[in-house]
Amino acid sequence: MKFDARAALSVWPVDVVLGGSVFKIGPQPALYWILHILDDDMFGLIADGISSEDYDRIEDALLYGNLSMDDCVKASREAMAVVSGTYWWSAVKLVATANQRADVYGELCLARVDPGHVPFAAYVSSVYTILVRNADDKQRRKINMEIESIPPGVSIMERYDPDVAADNFEAFMASRNK
């Protein structure tokens, strides 16, 4: 699974761009992200994490048509990708899995993973580790494919990963030089 471990090092603030302005979601533990994901509250993910002055600016932009709810959802997904260290849809699937499976949640409890204190990326990677811990290579590939499969309606730009594109290009060029 694609993962940037730097995201798991701390509970970080994250900047979101809406209507040409940058807003900062303050540092939030995994619990904040988990509850918004489970409630499918992508607007609240931004609105609850920013200052009241910034909220008023966003509310005005929405009211006057300078910003849409789709813009807010897109920005919240981008923020989720940054703080999870993986694709936003992978983070959502891992959160849903932990919420639906008592064995996974039980493992998190036994490992003392406290969503109220750990970074979201640490929580997401813990769930992933539980899922693949006893998997062989074939099972791991299947799990990875399920977690990373792109949901319907995701644009090409959301799918594009410059690091993966660069790696693929380098591998292609190396294969041509052999």
C-alpha cells in the first residue's frame, strides 16, 4: 500500500485551499478524522477544524457562490490524504473496516492505539498492519487492491500520483537500456 510514514510522526496541522484562499485545519488526532469519515461529514471536517473567522469567510463564499460544497469536499479529501499518508479513499476504507470488524478494532485496543491521541496516519497504518499481518503475498496483493481501488467518480487528477509516474517512467527507461 502506498504510504508516507512522515504523516504518522505527529499530529500535524494541514492547509486547505478553498476559493483561492488558504485555510489551516489545526492539528487533530485520528479520532477527529475518523468521526467525520464515519458521519460522511466532509464539510464539517474543514469547518470544525478552522478558526471561527475562517469559517465565516468560507460561509460567505458559499453564500455568494464563490465556493461550492464540491470544492469543500475536494479540499477535505486532499487534507485527508495528507494527514493519512495515503490516498483518501484508502484511508476511508481502512476506517470503515476498523469500524465494522470487531477483530480489527479489538486488535487496535489490545495494542493501545488511542485514536484520541495518535496521528491519523498512525491509526490508518495500524489498521492496515492488522489486516495484512498474517497474509501471504497473494492475500496481501488482494488486500492492497481492495484498499487502493479507485472509487467511481474520482477524477484523473485525484488519481494521478507524480511519484508513481516518475517511478514508472524510470522503470520504463531502464528496461529500454537493457
